[in-house]
Amino acid sequence: MELTNLSVIRSLCEKYGFGFSKTLGQNFLVNAAIPPKIAKEAEIDGKFVVEIGPGFGCLTKELCKRAKKVVAVEIDSSLLPVLKETLAEFDNLEIINDDILNVDLSALCEKYGEKSVYICANLPYYITTPIVMHLLESEAPVKSVTVMVQKELARRFVSSPGSPDYGAVTASVAYYTNPKLLFGVSAGSFYPAPKVDSAVIRLDVIPENERIPVKDRETFFKVIRAAFAMRRKTLVNNLSSGFAIKKSEAAEILSSLSIPVSARGETLGIEDFARISEKIEENYTTAF
Ligand code: SAM
């Protein structure tokens, strides 16, 4: 069954009384070239894979052909009977009816005796960043995250300091992973077609002992959030409001690190945010 074929999709909708939910970000792939391409680029042959949002199963199918085991997490229970039919041929697949944000990936790895997990998905757009951050912040042994996201967001995930796309999300993702833009996908490759184009990115997770050293992760991420809280303001102003310190104190912190006091958050790399957070920790440990 060609699951990206529009007439197959329409007849499955009719057979199971399925209607697309905008709220759940249900834009299914109708371009047959894309699911095998995502599965190939994810480099998951023989691996343990978790897919988020299988929909009718067009990507799941390609993942099952390559992976050792696939666990597909789908929030919409009305898709379960469809998936039972469309993916009946695979015995290396488990479908879980849940919100991915409630799934304990470490427990899943333990259940299958796996030491690492690869994530792959055509993500629902309404919740892309929370899902990606949930995966990266979990203590689970996630090796890589290969996902389709909206094009603008893809640019934000992979941008560098100084770029207008660089923001708090970029810096947070850069702490955990080496991000790579793989390829673009036009809006017409989906049904229903969204308003914007998409792109597939791969985030290769950096092992904990190879990440830039950060003494206190909470302060580090607080610095990043503060730095981008008001884009038009300087870092001094943003740090001053984010940490409730005087502007002169914020300026002193930057000067002591040879960072210009006129700098804005978008010009700094994660190493700079780590140095700032360490300085704040040193000077104000009791205050935070
Ligand atoms: N994989 C299919 C494809 O490529 O055609 C469908 C992708 S569609 C963009 C997103 C899918 O994620 C939908 O099936 C939707 O029901 C599901 N979904 C939405 N929110 C979810 C969540 N929080 N947890 C798990 N699945 C979710």
C-alpha cells in the first residue's frame, strides 16, 4: 500500500472515518520520495528508533525496514486502527498511544534492553520546540534527532552567532548537539498543505563529557533566556532585568570577561554564555 498516495489516504480516511486535525498538526506526507530519504539520512540501520506521530505510517514503514526495533508514539487514538492495517507486515514495531511529552524514553530503552535511541519524525508544528527540548533535556541516551520542522525553525536550529535567525533556541540546541540542515521539503509535499515550506534537520547529540563545561546548567540556561528576552536591548540591559542586578554590575561582569558592554545576545556563542553564567555564579551564588 502506497501510504503517500492521495487516493490511498482518502480511502483510508473514508474507511476509518478519519478527519485531519489542525490542532494536532496533522499534515501527512504525500511525496513518495521523502519518507525513504528521511529514514536513510537518519542513519538508523539496525538501531532502536522512536518515531513521534506516525500518522498513517508512511515514515514508520521506512524506519521499520531499516531499524532493529521501532516504537511509534501517536497521540491520536483514532489513528490506531489505521496503523494496525497499514503496518501489519512489521513485527519489529510497537505503537504507543500517548503524548510524546509524557513518554519516559529511558524506561523505553530499559524495557528493550537498549543502550541508545535514535529519534525520527515528521513533527507536528504546533509543538516542535517543546518536543525537541524535551528529548534533549531528558536523561535518556538519545544519539540523534532527525526531524522535519518548518523551514524558518530549521534555520533557527542551525544558525550561528551574528545571524538574524540566532536565538535562545539555537544556543540551547548548540549546547546539546551538532545540528545539520539536511534538505528542504516544499509545502506541496503534504496533505493538507501547510502555508510554509519545511526542512529536515539532524541533531547529533554531543556526549555529556564532550560538551562545553558548564558549572550550573540552570544558571547557564537562565543567562541564555535573559540574553534573548528583549532582542533590541543590549546584553547589559537584559542581564540586569533577568538577574535583578544593577546595570553597572552586569557591565562589570562583561568587562571582566573582555566582552564589549555594548554587545547583544545574538553576537555571543555558547562558550560566552557559559563564562557569563560562571561569573554570575561566583559573584551572586547566594542571590540565586
Ligand atoms: N508521520 C506522518 C507523516 O509524515 O505523514 C504524520 C506526521 S504529522 C505532521 C504529525 C503527527 O504527530 C500526527 O499523526 C499527530 O497526530 C501526531 N502528534 C501530534 N502531537 C503529538 C504528541 N504530542 N505526541 C505524539 N504524537 C503527536
